[in-house]
Amino acid sequence: MTRRLAATIAGSLMLGALTVSAVFAQPPAGAQPKAGLGGPLDPNAENPGAAAASPVFAPPPPGPTLAVATPIGEPAFRANCATCHEPATGRIPDREQLRARTPEAILDAITDGPMKSYAEGLNPQQKRAVAVYLANKPFSAPSQRIADNMCATHPPIRMTPSSWNGWMNGIPGNRYQPNPGFKAADVGKLKVKWSFALPSAAYGQPTVIGDHLFLTTIAGPIYALDAKTGCVHWRADSAVGARTTLIVEKRAGASPSGWVAYYGDSRGSGPLGIAKYHAIDAQSGRELWSVEVERHPFGRLTGSPVIVGDFMYVPTSSFEEGGGVRAEGCCTFAGAMVKINLKTHQIVWKTRVMEPKPTRRNMAGGQMYGPAGGAIWMSPAVDLKRKALYVGTGDSYTEASTDRADAIVAFDMETGAIKWTTQTTANDNFMTGCPRGPSCPSGVLGPDHDFGASPVLVSAGGKDILLIGQKSSQVHAVDPDTGRILWQKTLGAGSALGGVEWGMASDGRLAFAANSDQLAGARGKPGLVALNPLTGDIAWRVDTPKVECHLVATPQCRNAQSAAVSAMPGLVFSGTTDGRLRAYQAADGKIAWEFDTTAQTYNTVNGVKNQPGGNIDTVGPTIAGGRVYAISGYVGPGVTGGNPVNVLLAFSVDGK
């Protein structure tokens, strides 16, 4: 073993170890942030704390872009990245789009994000230099600590009828709040009650249990806030970070408080890629136990679990889609569902949707495997009557034949056996950076039309129907007994960034799908559509309004309707990538309320002044306890207006 490899593995094991500790007090007076990398090759050597500290500090006030000298950044970019970004195609950002990002976001993408495989040959100083070179600005200085603004008291957790638990707020997956705590007629009176600065570019969706709000961030902190005021009950620090939405339950004897919250690592770290699910005491934030659910260098956990009785069901996903540039070969990941016994903390079964096997040698002599891919990005829907779990799977990474990529898959809840598979797009063999890389799939690349959304199980006309939206812009209805397609409806053009990207909702009468069509150009039809679940007929459609853009983080302002949709009696809430949050009347689609989250800045309850808003993407609004919670700003592949620090907004009637 070489010294460099040994050091890399040792460092990866240190980074991969998850350390979660509850915080019940402010940091000690005079406490300083951890030092950054520093050293003679560090482009921020004069400010060594900037890199490590930037995710947990507010950015400096907006100012002009700075020219930054990066003597090693440009050659490292040319050698490792330029073949994909100059020229860029599809969803790959070009140089202008990359300049709109922060160096923090670029560093995250090439260190543990989707560009990890492209930067495997770079040392930490080179990665930081590339980030500064591409962003054309330095890392943010630690000018202002985000305070924890601790609550004066920490009352016990109490479940209420108006809680919103997990990604879908219910095992059928309908993202519906039957008891919102305010009337649909009062939606026009919604105003910001409080705002909270998030030290993160990505995060989970807020879970609200009574007066407690729980939230994960990819930067590391996991929060329990007071849902009424935004003060902090506790903060737990994850070494790896998380973007899975927390799910909370009351389980006698399982924790000192009797309440448990569960979340998954955002990604595995290092060559081993160990990703775990964690149980913490929801009252204190202290870790109770963890279990390894995935071991792969590019594995990650993105979908929130579901809990049925004494068992939790967890999906797994990955970033190996970026492996086309790897000379040593690709691809060995396959999406899986995992069943965990919550009493024993042991895995009951783990079922992968495919099994990669050696296939051929690539042009560089590296070993290729397949079939691979089929990542499961979001939560499964649960069917208690049929004892089944339903998921949508991601695209294929290789040309090896499979019918379980871009597919709807049903699992037996008891055994983990796959009951049926319905593939909706065949041969969607896709990798970023292709066809130029040595490990790209042979033949024609697929359109990257995988499933990112959870299925929705509804009852209509006396029968059960399983609905799911796809990035192709199609909504599919299938028979949950057999997987037979009942109807399909095309809402737009579809693209690598959606179509129906992150999630539908249903009030039992209609199903609501937001169509993104980001990157679809003039063919795109972004908007919100209401469908009859029984027939697929469109009840109403509202195209996304084209409005003035106030995003500060990017010159590219798109009105894609990408984020997951949330519903309540009489209303449907949906956000757009230009930062608008809207409420639509469920009956006819009329816009009943609109708020531009980027038209103002916020003085947050945790001490950040003039915090800007950003795009609304991926996570949907949470409706609970008379309030609507939405997050403004998300750094994702669309380069559409996320910030290094983003903001959680709590809306209530008249701001009360």
C-alpha cells in the first residue's frame, strides 16, 4: 500500500465516522472556527479558517465579483474537468454557470458530490484551487457566526393532528395535510412569521411534530427548532451531513424521552463509502444507535424512510452516474431497499434491483460491470393491503440490459422479494460527461429520464391506483396488483432536470403534478397540472407565470416547477426555481396566494442580517400547525439560485 493511499484511507475513515452530539448552550465565548487546509498551495492561505468554516457562517454582504489568483486551479481544471465543461452539454453547467456558484458549493460537488469521481486524482489543495478558479471568488470569510438562539425552555414533544411527519406525511405517499390548522380562505393573509438561516446549500424537508420542527442539512448540523418561534431546542452535528428528511415516532423504552428520530447519511465517505442510518433521541438529539445500510464509494442516502410497526424501510441511491471518466472501469452500484428491525437495530433484508457482474474492458483496459444503476432517490409508498412497497428507480449506468432501470418496482414487505417490475423507459443508459469518457456506456446515450419522485397510492372509482411522475414529463398510473399500466399522460417535453422531478400530491379527488421542463428550452411547458386519478384526464393546468427575477446567486433565472408539491383541503402549494411560492385553488387551479422569497432579505432569528432568498427546488413545503414552512435557496445541478447559506421561512396567517 502506498503512503498516499494509506493516508487517503485513514482520512476517509475519520471523515466517515459519524459523530452526533446535542448542543444545549451557545458556543464558549471566544470560540474559533476550525482551521482550514492552509499551506502554500491553498488559495485562501491568508485566511486558513475560511474553507472549513464557510458552511456554518453567514456570507459577507453582497459585493462585486473578485478576480482571484489561482496558480494551480486552472491547470487542475484543464486536466480533470474541462473536457466536460468546455463545451458543456445537457445538464452539465458551462463556465458561465459555474461562475454563478460559490466556491463552497463547487468544493462540495467535487469532494463528496456528483463530481467526486472526476476529481479523484486531485489533492485537497487542488480541489479548493479549482473551486476558487471556477467561481472567480474566494471562500467566504468567517465574518459572522450563525447563532444557535437557544430556546429558554424545552417542553416535551407532543404529537398533534396537524403534524407533518417525514417526506410524504403518510405511507400512501400523498403529501397531503388533512388538518392544516388554518382555512383555505385565509391563504391570502399568509405572511412570514420568522426566518432561520441554514448553514447549508442542501437539506432535508422540515418535519413538524406538534411544536417541534426537525431538519437535516448537508453541511452537518441537524436541528430541532421551536415551530412557533424558530428558537433552537438542540443541534446535533453530523460529520458526514444529511439530506434525508427526518421521520419521528414515539416508541416506549427506545430512548430516554420515548421519542426517536431517524435520518440517513447524505453520502458514504472515502473508498469504503459506508453510509448509515441513525436513531437519535428526538427530545435531546443524542445518538442512540446506527446501522450500516450501504457500502459503496459513490453510495448515498437521499430518500426518507417509512415506518410500519416495528420496521423501517430505507431506499439507497448513488453518485456513480459520474463514473464515465474513470479509466479503471465502472459501474458496481445498484439501488436497494433495506428493511431494519427497530427493536434489534438489525437489517432484516436488503434487496438490490439488479446485480452488476463483469462485462467487458473499456478503452483504457478497466473492468466494466453491468447492469448497474437503478438508484432509488425518494421514499417508497406503502400498501398495507397488499403488503407491498412501491418505488421508482433511476437510470442505467451501462449498456448491459436491464428492465429495472427507469422502472416502477414492487417489493414484498415481509420477504423483500420483487413482486413485479414495470419499466417505462428502456435503454436509458446515461452518465454525465459522456460520450467522451473511457467508461461511458457503448451505443447511444439515454435521455436521463429516471424517477426522482415517490409514488402515490390513491383510491378512485372503487379501486386502488398507483401514480408516479417521471422526468420524461409523463405521469403513469399502474395496477398495484400486477404493475399493468392503466394510463399515461404527458405533461411537457421532459429533460434531464424534469419533467415531474421530485414529487406529486393528492387530495383523494385529484392528483397534482408540477412539471419542471428545466433545460427543455422552447419545448418546455413548466406548470402545475391536476389529473383525474381514474382516467388521467387533465382537470386543469396552470402554466408557470413568467415574472421578474430577483435571484442574486445566478444570472440564469428559470421558472421551472421542480420541487415536490404539497396539498391541504382546498389548496395546493408549489414552488419554482425563480424563488416563488404559490398556493393554487385545488378545484380550478386559480392562484390564490403568491410570495416572492427573493424580493427581500431576512433578518433571521439566528442572527444573520440581510439573508437573501433563492430558488425553491427539490423539497416541498411543509404544512403543519397553522403554518407553512418553505426553504428558499438550494444548490443543485440546475445552477438556479442557491446560496452558500439559505433560509427557512415560516408563514402564518397575518404573521401571528
